[in-house]
Amino acid sequence: MRRSRALLLRAARGLAAAADASAALQNVISVPSGLAAASATVLRPGALGHSRSHCLGGLRAFSALPPHTELSMPALSPTMSQGNLVAWHVKEGQAVGPGDVLADVETDKATLSWENQDEGFVAKLLVTEGTKDIQVGTPVALLVDEEEQLAAFKDYKAAGSGSGATTAAAAGAAADAPSSSGSAAAAAEAKPAVHRDSRIGPAARTLLAESGLSPEDVTPTGPHGIITKGDVLAAIDAGVKPRAAAAAPAPAAPAAPQQQQQQQPAAAAPQQQAAATKPAAAPVAAAAGKVPPKGAAYTDIPNSQVRKIIAQRLQESKQTIPHLYLSADVDLDGVAGLREALKQQGTKVSVNDIVIKAAALALAEVPAANSLWDAAQEAAVPAGSVDIAVAVATEGGLITPIVRSANTKPLAQISAEVRELAGRARANKLQPHEFQGGSFTISNLGMFGVDQFCAIINPPQACIMAVGGSRQVAYMAGGRPASKTQMTVTLSADNRVYDGEVASQFLAAFARHMANPYTLFQ
């Protein structure tokens, strides 16, 4: 890599020398501006075909800064278009190598570790921790080869963060400014335009409308100047009066009756006179019952990128997939006996581990159930293998690590793999290939006291099975009362892929393996 950059450096210096010669010739020969601009380009980001840009930029930029590499927001999942930079794991000036974690990035799937690929030194971090909605491909850091090159980036600012941004802001202010012939009142009305681009949360916007306050009346405390609901409530508790109402000029003296008749139609005059005599309702009083009581404490919790994507996709699933629901009661007495026998041998497995293995075998026995929906072809396609996705709850949202070819793995291996995947999922350490794909999903809420529920299909999968908790059920055995342990499972199937017969065949095979779990070892 360094040899390649050395060659690029040599080539760029040659071009720089040529440019200097060209500049000297311009004292004698006039060069068109378009040609001069074209000659100033050495390499554009991405010209080398790498995912990161070797920023020689142009001759002018090259003469000011040593060669460096732009680290851009990566696409850590196939569907990722933007991400949140949760935390940096490196500092400016730090040496990094292949495999070093640069940052934690929240994608549309989960919070993942972004690993470095090459050796170098971190010259500049272009975005701060907590920055949200960064588009894929946006530069977020700069890397150099040699430690001696770091000093050149001490005062470096990303494009758009310096004079360009200032110029744009000044242009916007000039556009909103009143003309010199305008009155002082017009200037006062133009001033709130500064807040047009301020970020106001939906809850805060509602409270502002109900209380009669404007953004100028509230001191923002959120990141990047965001006005939160708590900021508006604090202003209300402090008794802040709307500036617009406080600064309103005194009403002009009413015109003489003769003047009113000249200025207004006769029919409109009585109505406007009545309106003028009617006292205006106070904004805060009008919102009585809507504004939270004084002293109430609220915290605005921003929605994570993962939860936004989950909500979007589940909504699409419910709106576009015809869900077919089937439920079945499954006997668990045999499962309890198997777990006890394995425990005595030093092997611990959970009910969920057994559910995964039983579902995998049932899918292998009913291959039509192990299918996906191809939206492009609008057809059902068989899955290549039985890959079971297991729903795991994390602080950032739900994620589904996958047990590949679960029907071929021993129960003990499935148990160990699920524990390891779930642990890394909760620690945000999963790699994309460990939670992308899958042919069937299992969601188990039985440990939370849920008896039965319906889950939403995660496309392109065609099925998800919701597992409830165990319970004691009374029944008659040979004319005598007895009890047994059961749980209810509910299958949500894509009716474009499954029909009731296929779904019933799968549930019957699954229930058979659960009732006699020793078949899991055959």
C-alpha cells in the first residue's frame, strides 16, 4: 500500500511541476479558466477503485496537505443507507492497524464495530460521537501513513465546515434581511427566520403551539441546538411569556365612524366592531388541560436507527404480506425428562435449544415449509439450507442471529452456539453475516410469562413461530384426572408461500419431536 502511495506521490509531484510551469506560461499566454481548472485535478475520491478515497484532491490541496486517506461511513449491511456514529475507539494521532476497531456504528440492523483495514495514523476525526444519520460514503476521518504527517492536519477542517459554511449562512441571512427602506417592524419580523432551520421535536412543536410560545422563547438544551419537550416545559414552569405578545404594539385608536364607513363595507363594520370589543383569550389558558402540569418531569428519548428500521419493515410486512396464523399445543413432559437426563451427564440445554432443533428437523421433513418469497420474481423459492434465526432482545432493539444448518447440528452444539451468539448480540459484537439471512425465525417470549402471541413475518422469510410459556394442563387419563405440561406455539406464515396444509404438516412434525425429544438424536 505504501509503495503504491509513493508512486502516486511521485506522479502527483510531476503533475505539480507541470502545473507550476503552466502557471509560469500564463504570464505570457492566456489560458482559458476552464482548461486551468481541468489541469488542477490529480485524482478524485474513488478514482482508484477503493472503498476509501486516497485524497490527493487537486494540486493546490496536494501542496498544502500530505497524501492521506479518507475513511468514509461504511455500508455495514446490504440495506444500510445511513448510520449513527455511536462512539469512537480511536483518537487523533493514534496508530492503527488492520483489524483495529475504529468506531461503533449503529446501522439499520444493529450496532456494529467498524474495523480498520490498513496501517496508518489517525490524522483527523471529522465527526463527533453521537452524530446521527450520516449517509454512507460521507468522510468521517482521515488517515496518514507517517506520524510526521500528523502536524499538517492540526487545523484541518472538512469541506463545508469552514468559510464555505459561513458564506452560505451569510447568504441565507442576506436573503432574509429586510431592505433598507423597510420599517423597524419589518426587521423585527425577519429576525425569527434564524430559527427556521432549528430542529424541533414533534412533542416540543405540539407544546409550543398549545402554550403560545415560539422557539425564540425557549432555550434549547438538546444536541446541535435541538429544542426538546423538556425545554418547552421548563419555559412554561419558569413563567416565560411569549415575546411576540409582550412586544405587540398598542392597538391604534379606533377610527371615527365616518372613517370606518369610508374604509369598510357597511355590512362588515358591525362584525369587526364586535370582534374588536371581544377580549382575546390568553394562549396558555386556551391550552388548559393539554399542557402537562407544572413540575411534571419528562425525558425525550430519541428513537434509535435500529428501532426506526424495525418499525418501518414490520409495517411494510403487515401491509404487504397476507399473514396466515395457526396455533398448536405442544406437550413438554418429555422435554423436561430429556433436560434432566442431559444435566446428569454434564450437558445443560434450554427449552429454546430443543425448540430450535425440533423446528429444524420439522423443516427438513416438510421442505415446502422451508421457503422464501422472492419479491422480484413474485414467487416462492426453496431455501438452500435450514437456517434458524433466533430473536434476541438487546438494548438497541431486536436482532436475530442465525444458527446455520441447524438440522445437521447436535443439540449440544446448537445450545453452545446460541449462547455465544446471544452474548455477542447483547454486546453489539455480531458480524453482519451472523444475523443476515435465515430461512425461518423463532421468537420465544415464554420466559416473560407470555402464554401465546402472534409474531410478524420478517421478509424475505415466509414464516415465524411464536413460542409461549409452559403451563400445567389438567386432563383425564383412563378415567382418572391427571396433569401435563404444555406450551402454545403460533405460526405466522406468508399465505403466498404456505397454505394451511403445509403449515399444518410442519406444526404436526414439530409437535411430534417436542413430545418425544429423543427423536432429536436420531
